[in-house]
Amino acid sequence: MISIENVSKSFVLHNQGAANISVMQAASLQVAPGECVALTGASGAGKSTLMRMIYGNYLTETGRIMIGDVDVARAAPREIIQLRRRTLGYVSQFLRVVPRVSTLDVVAEPLLVTGTPQDKALRTAQDLLARLNIPERLWSLSPTTFSGGEQQRVNIARGFSYPYPALLLDEPTASLDPTNRATVLEMIKEAKARDAAIIGIFHDHAARDAICDRQVDMTQYTPGLAA
Amino acid sequence: MTPLLQVENLAKFYGPRIGCTDVSLDLYPGEVMGIVGESGSGKSTLLNCLAGHLTPDRGAVRFDTRADGLRDTVTMSEPERRMLSRTDWAFVHQHARDGLRMNVSAGGNVGERLMAVNARHYGAIRDEAIDWLGRVEITEDRIDDRPTAFSGGMQQRLQIARNLVTGPRLVFMDEPTGGLDVSVQARLLDLLRSLVREMNLSAIIVTHDLAVVRLLADRLMVMKDGHVIETGLTDQVLDDPQHAYTQLLVSSVLQV
């Protein structure tokens, strides 16, 4: 489902003496449907960078990033928008939302933009929020004022409301209490069971060992860090 | 799929000075494109060329008309272009007073656009006007007030209602949130976002506010000195800018 071949990335900082920082060299990775792969390596090894390249958030200079039959490294913006709507989900570490939009609408949005009827989308959103222990009295409020842990759970609910065939998870269990952590791990297992291909970053090693089938050490692709 | 708007090698000069040049873009139905750049970068000139307010010196602006498919709006007759701007296009000005008739009631401002496309039944026009005022969160009891009695944020919402009542397919916006304070901006952005989704609108938004484009635009175009220097997916251009100027622009935003 996800096939990454020989991708490299460097940043040129024009306003800082045109410094050219090479951060990734010839990284390759294959993820099959129903498989969960963990990216590992110390901070700075390029885990988040690779996730962002897969999501089309960072440009990819060389190599291919195939999600189904779309090459993200070469796709037009319009194709990436479509891909993000129906194929590729991303749970980032931070929630970014429009002020004033209710939590329920934030979670239902991925369903609404793909044409799910409003009542069905809202029901799914309610189920997810209840499952993640977000108190019902908060559902009509904007999550911008929520605590870090609550925002993270809203973010996860949003990322799991539409059944994406490919999922990127950046620290999904960070800042969660044991109960909610167990729920999130359960949701990831369910996503695997419906054959989603998943790439994740987990500093929570117990969580990683519980759900990931393989680990890929990104250090091997980091110039200057590779052994 | 046919693009709704196709711009090819557009250029506009003011005497020897460049307004904008070598601009090409495709905009598809339902897409929102942001154009950012500093004052004098040519972004408003470009917008006005696209909307038929200025005549470009070079290039084509093709719009997917309902009747005949893609037509070059630069070479079409003035009445045809005016018809488009009354029906399929909308233009939201930075200053609401440029887009509103200040001595006509709120209801009249909305109804006038309907009459321009041959709505004649007074009751139906009034109902439609009330419905639209409600959608932009202006209560029914303000329908007979003139825009001069409205706050800046309300005037802007009224302008949006006036523009969208005829069900346009393409909306041009010039700094739609400029000059409004942040709480009013947030409300307006939320409104614009939901209208874009509900009506499957395409829009081109000119702004210098990067936060506005991040929330509203799918794609981004960065202009400097009349040239397009970078284009791409909005979050990609903002998070991984390639051009020196875009990097400067992004890194100059104050973090809150």
C-alpha cells in the first residue's frame, strides 16, 4: 500500500547563508495492507520529516513515494488533496483547527468532505468522542481551549473517523492516561484488522511493541548519523 | 475534469512597470487558491485581471461557462463579461463599502443582485434576502437598516451575502479579513469555510495574512515584484518553502 523508494531530502536555508542541510539519504520502506511499521531513531533522525514527506507536507527531491498508485513525490497539489481526503490519514502531534468550530464538527469533517450524510457523520463522531472519554458537555465547544490530552484525543478521533487505507501516526499515545492509551491502541489494532497500512512514531516502547509488526531505524538514512 | 478557470501567460503592465507577468494557473471546481505577497507584489493586479476589472496586456483567462465551456474572458464582449460577473462570479472587496451600496438597506443590497438576474417577485426576493442574512449571521430585524449602521465585520458579512445569493461558482476575494479584529476574522473565516464546502465554491483569495491562507486555501501562490515565485499545496509551501523570499515571509510571522 505504501512504497517508499530511495527518497532523499535536504533543506536549503537561503536566509541563513544558504546553508544546505541534508537530512535524509536514500530511504526505502514498504508497508503492506494490515501492517504497522514503527519508525525509530533518536531525535533528529528524520522520523517526522519522512512522515511529512509521505503526507506531501514536505517536498521530496529524489525517489518515489507511492501510496496506492499515486506518487506523492511528483503528484500535483490537486491529486494530493484527493489522496488526503480518501486514502491517506495523518494524526499529527498537534491539533490545528479553525476557531469557533465545535469539537463534534472537527471530528465529523473528514466524513462530511467525503460525502457521508450529516447525521451518520455526526453519529460516528459522537461514538468516537465517547469512546475516547471526551465529556459530552465539551462536544459543542471548540477544542482550542481544551487541555493538551483532550486535544490529542480529539485529534485522534478526527484521524480515525474516516477509514483511510493508509495512516500516519505521530506519537498517538503521547500525553494520554492509561485508559485512553489502551483505547487508542485498540483503535489502531482495529485499523490494522480492516487492512489499513500504518506508519507510526512511538516513543512509548510498550505501545510500539504491542502493535507494530516491524521497526525501521531511520538513523541508517541520516547523513552524518549512519553507522 | 475541466478546470473552472485556466490562466495562461497573463501579463499586465503599467507603462514601463510590471504589474504582473508570466502568470499561469488552473483552478478546479471546489478548489480554493490563496495568493500571498507583500504590497506591490502584483497580487491585486492579478486578481483584478482575472475578475475582468483590468484588461491584461497579454495572455488568456479562460472560464468554464455553463453554456459554451471554456471561453476567454479577455476577448469576450463586455456584456458577456458583465453577465458572468453578475451570475457565476462574485467579488468580495477588502473594504465592504466598495462592494455594497451604502445608501440602500441590507435587504436591498442582497435583493438587488437577485433582481439583476431577473428575480421579480418581491416576497420571494425578500425571503431569499432574509435567508441569506441569516446564513451570514445578520438577524432579520436588521434587514431594513443601511450598511452605514453596521459594524465593519457585519458589513463584510453583508457583502458576502450580497455576492453569494446568486449562487456563483467562482469567488474572488481581496483581503477579505483585512482591517477586522481577530475575533471578527475568526468568525468570518469559519463562515467562508463552511460556505465554500456547502456550495462547492471555487475561490481565489488575495491576502498578506499567512494564517488566513492556511485555514482557507488548498493551494498557494507566492508573488514578488509581479512574478510568481512559488506555488504548491498550502501547507507544503508554508512548512517547506523553497524560495528565499517565501522562507523570509514564513519566518517573519510572529508566533503567538
